[in-house]
Amino acid sequence: MAQADTRKRRSGGRAGKSGRRGGAVINQMPWRIPVNVDRPTEPLDQAGVGAIHDGAMRILEEIGVVFLNPEALEIFRQAGCRVDGDLVRMGRDFVMEMIARAPSEFTLTPRNLDRTLTVGGKHMLFGNVSSPPNYWDMELGKKVAGNREQCANLLKLTQYFNCIHFAGGYPVEPVDVHASVRHLDVVYDKLTLTDKVMHAYSLGRERVEDVMEMVRIGGDLTHAEFEATPRMYTNINSTSPLKHDFPMIDGCLRMIRRGQAVIVTPFTLAGAMAPVTMAGAVAQSIAESLCAIALFQYVRPGAAVGIGTFTSNVDMKSGAPAFGTPEYMRATQMTGQMARFYGLPLRSSGVCAANVPDGQAMWETSNSLWAAVQSGTNMVYHAAGWLEGGLIASPEKFIMDCEVIQQIQRYMEPSTFATGVDDIAFDAIKEVGNEGHFFGTKHTQDRYKTAFYQPFLSDWKNHEAWEEAGAIWTPERAHLIFKDIIATFEAPPMDVAIRDELADFVARRKSEGGAPTDF
């Protein structure tokens, strides 16, 4: 698959600044990288942080983690870890030495250089929903298996909304495309419909290698340029409790060896795959993350990595996952404390268990998004479009979530808490005095257009005016916006020669059979 490291630069190979050049469907906030200015919520005291750290280290030292990847087992042996079959135990000194090698910040550079992201510090990035097998919208009115057109439409929303910073996995699984070539079609769509940071699933050698090559081609990069800085990322989940599978570790090793970024996110549900207590679930999650990160840092010191949290609880009556719960929020905040203790960037999620974009969907998602703010999260996965615990993607929910994300971005703007002379507004208060109002003052007239957040979806009319305007509920308004965006969408620019090279690569890999499957 590799090509020579010399390529002729093509004019127009870089993407332009805007992904859409037509008239605006909504008046949205401009592209920006939010900076989280708040002090993080820290429910743990110093002793609590130490207790969870010690618990995680004891898990790695005394219990161990299964790695179903022979290459990883051999690397651990070389590193001096205790390997018994596929069970690996490692000392805390080794783990902490490896973790110290990891950067606290790194960049992700997509084909549009203006969309470059910094992961870490106080930066907060939001990504689209990823991986649901099913789709729901108001026009269908029922849950259906995802297809390529629906996936492409959600990618268009990903590109359209400035508050969405990176493209995660498939925003809905296009099950109408055979699994052996699905990654080829979807990544082609992602690279041609968006110019934002790309993701690869670590699900076998062929998929990872194909996606890296397509991202390299899409960016008009030499191999050396592609490998010089992270251009994309993967996110893996451990198989809780205390296990890492073969393909995900294999994919991560391939990614880090070529300079790309890896996020390790255990999927620990308290009461099912982790202890029922939040401290126990978080300690297990930390152990499952750190052992993999230690492996990657041993192989490539300084590799771009992040620690993820997906710790929530189950409904103890049914065993079904629950999201956006008080326990989920606390687990996210606690993991944020631990990520800062280890000096690692943090990933969390915007999630809910609701089946349709209703009130439950929004309060659970808002809880999880604000938990991301409180925890100091750097990458928020699934921030827009998630339903039914990750089994459904919905465009209406996507748009409703973007309204919340924009409000979070506005909340973080320095203007909302500035205390300069003009902000204190003493002269305006003196002018109005003990009677009158501020509507007509010069201070208000100079600022009213930008003084407050302006929603694109919320309806602030009173009930009578709302009824007169058609009594349209929020999901219905979101559906109309969705249809307008899709009808007027223009893909970001891409040089024709690059697009053709991508298409040729897809065609060749399809002729070779794509990736092996189990069916």
C-alpha cells in the first residue's frame, strides 16, 4: 500500500476555511476552540486521589489484566513485566515511569489546517455521535438500521456545525454496505464531506492501514509529513473487566508507530462490568487505561495518548445501561481528577439512555455535557446525536445537542464574566437611577446585539405567540433545520486530483477484498 515519500504538490490541495459557502440556514456561532476557564469540580480530597491510584496500581500488580494480543505480551515480557499466559501484571514503578513519558497536550492536524486542534490543557473539543447501528428521525418515526445516506447526512451536520470540532467514528453504522468495505466508503465520505479531524476504528490491520493511507492522501501528504505529527486518532475500549482484545491493541500499536494519536476508554458500567461503587469502578477503569497507555509509551515514548472515561451505572432492575445519572457525573469528575494526577488529556462523552429526542434525552445529555465541563474534559465524544445508550443516532437530537454545546461555548467566553469599567456599568446605573429601565441607555444600545447568547433552536415566544406560529415543538423545529441544512449543504473544497486518488484507492482496495470479516 505504501508509496514513495516524494509527491508533487497539487494546487488547491489544501482545504479552504469554510466548509459551506451557501446562505446560512441558521445564525450559528463561529468556529472556535473553547477554553474551559472554570476550576474543575473535584469531589475527591488528596487522600481520595491516593486511594483510587493505589487501588488501580494494586489491580495491575496483584490481579493483572488479560491481553489477547501476542505482540503486546512479548513487549511486556521485554519490559520486565510478569506474563503468565495472557495475563500481565506490572509494577507501579514501571507504570508511572511509562505514564511520565506521555505528553500532557498534543495537536491533531486535519486536511484543513484552520481546523487544527489542541488536545489537553484547558481546551475543550466536541465530536459527533459515533457507532450506533440504528437511526431515527421524525420523518421515519421509527428506529431503522443505518444506511450510507443517513451516515452521510450526519457527516454533513458534523461539517456544518462550527461547535463540532472532530469527526468520530461512523455517525451511524451503514449496514447496507458490506463490513469488508464499509470503512472505505465511509472514510471516503468523511474526507470529502468534512475537513475536520478524522478517526479510525482499531478493528483489524486492514482497516487501520487503509484509513491512515486515505487520510494521508486526503491531506496531500508525504509519508514523512503524515508521520511527523498526529493527523488522526483512534479510540479503543477495554473489554471490562480487566481485558484488552487483539484487534484494538493491534490497531493502536500501528497508529502510534506512525505518529498518530490513541485514546484508551474503558467501558465500565458499575454494577455489571465494574464494582457497584463509583470509587471501585473508577479505580478499575484507571487500571484498564493505564496498562495500555504504558504499553504504548514503552513502544514509542512520547506517543500522543489520552485517557477516557465511560464509567456509568446500570439499572439494577433490568441491567440496562444508564447515562447522565448523578453517578455518571461523579465518575466523570473523579476521572478528571485522576487524569490531572497522571498528566494526561481526558476524554468523556455526551450520552443518554432515552429512546427519542425528548425531555429525558436532553436532561441526561445536558448532565453528561456539564459533567464534561466540570471534569476538565478535553475531548467530548458523542456530543451530538446520541440516543438509546448509543444504539440510535438521530439528526434532530444532533441539532438539539448543538444548541446545548453552543450555550456551553458561550458560557466559557470571557465576556460573560468580564469586570472592566464598562462591564461594571456604573455610569449606566447612575443614569437610570432608582426609576426607569436600561433598554434605552447608550450602554445597552451599544451592546444589545451581542450582549446575550442568541439561540438558533430555542423558542422564546410566549405561549400565545408560539401557538399562533404553529405550536411547533423543539424536535420538529430541529427536523426542519436538519432538512434545510441537507438541502443546501456544500462540501468543503478538495482538489480534483486528490479526490480521484482517494476514489482509485477505494476501488483498488475493494477489488482486493477490503478487510476480512467473520461472515
